[in-house]
Amino acid sequence: MKKTLIYAVLIFGVIAVSCQRPTEKIVMEAISVEGITIAMVNTDLIFAGYDMVATVRQEIEETERRLMADLQSQARRLETDFQNLQNDVQNYTRIGHTLTLSEQNQREAQFRSREEQIQRRAEELGRLEQRYMQQLMELQAQRNQEIEEAIFSFVERFNETHGFSIIMSSARGSGVLYSLPSMDITQQILNGLNAEYIQSRRGR
């Protein structure tokens, strides 16, 4: 690929403020440095089109669905057991007077035991939800690090062949307001990343 030779421009602004004049005068001086080759990569497009990112996103979503399904299943069982307890207590209030004192004490002890078990299960379910959330965050962080390492590793190896002085990100918020289209190597990087990722998947 033909390298794009650019001239890095260092801008020094000198603002002269005069007490007698309300206006400000900005003096701009430019210094050009030759021999520097800079390429631009739109990392927004990289993350949007990198197959590894799509795979990781699918893995995270599937893991989240599985964990949430387990939580919902346990919550439904807990709700059912709580409703059954309420029904049994209501039924007891209707027929309790027909039971002996010993039977009443036994029933009430059973109700208290069931209520305590439901309360413990509810607390355990809350802790389980926190563990699942932590597990998802750790998985996301680990996969993001793997994606970042894969991109940096490929760009470094890519540049061993192409020899750019600097490869910069042109994503929104990167601080780069404009660059020549000829400096953009996003598609080459993206194609190389996906080809390498597909090859790594085949080798598993």
C-alpha cells in the first residue's frame, strides 16, 4: 500500500491582548516536520465490523439470558411457595378452632418454619443476583481486554510491513477533526482482523 507522506503541523497561538483595544488578535505560526507518515483508523467502524466483537456480544447476551432465566425460575418457585403458605395460613384460620391445642401448635410451628425458609431463600436469591451481575461484568471486562489485545497486536504486526510512523484513531471524540481520506486504513485493518479471526476459529 502506498504510504501517505504528510507534514505534521505544530500550531502555536499567540494571543495579544491590548488594554486600549477590546479585540483580541491571534497570531498563528506553523512548523512542518517532514519524514513522518501517519495513518488513521476509525475505531468506531472497527468495533462495528469486527467479527470478534459480534461473537463476544452474542456470548454476553446468551450468558445474560441464561443467568436471568435461572433467577426468574427461582423467583417463580419462591413466589409459588409463598402463595401456598399464605393459602395454608388462610385455610388454617378457618379450621384452626376444630383442631386440638397440640395440633394448632404443630401447624403454627410449621408455618413459622416455612416462612423462615422462604425468607432465607429470598435473601439468597438477592445475593445470587448480585453474583450473576458481577459475573457478567467480569466476563465483559475480560472479553473487552481480549478484543483490545487482538486489535493492538494485529495493528503492530500490520505496521511491521507498512512502516507508518504513527497510527491514530479517527473515531468520534478522539480529538481528530479532519484527516485526508488517503490516510485512512480502516478497511485494511478491518479486513485483516476478520481474516485472522476466521482463521483462528477454524483452527479450534
